Amino acid sequence: MASNTAVTSRRRVRNHKKAGRDRKRQESRRSTLTAAELFAALGEPGKPAPKTSQK
């Protein structure tokens, strides 16, 4: 049977590992733009691109 100290320290390590994994998973969920967001500035398909103001 493990001591209470050993159990507590392993629980702490496990929780830190899980927290890091959850954080990385949450970050990666929205790391890239969707195709609609990426090409939104180009306008509707089949129609001319919107005019941009050039200075």
C-alpha cells in the first residue's frame, strides 16, 4: 500500500499533465481558419472580387 504522500504527489502530477493536455486540446480546436473565413474577402464564387481602395 502506498503512503498518503506518494498518492498525493502522483495525483498532483497527473492533474498537471491532464491540465496541460486539456489546454493544448482547447488551443488546437480553433488554430486554423475555415475555408469560408479564409476566402471571405474574395467575395462570392462566380462573381467579380470586391473593389479595394488603393491609395
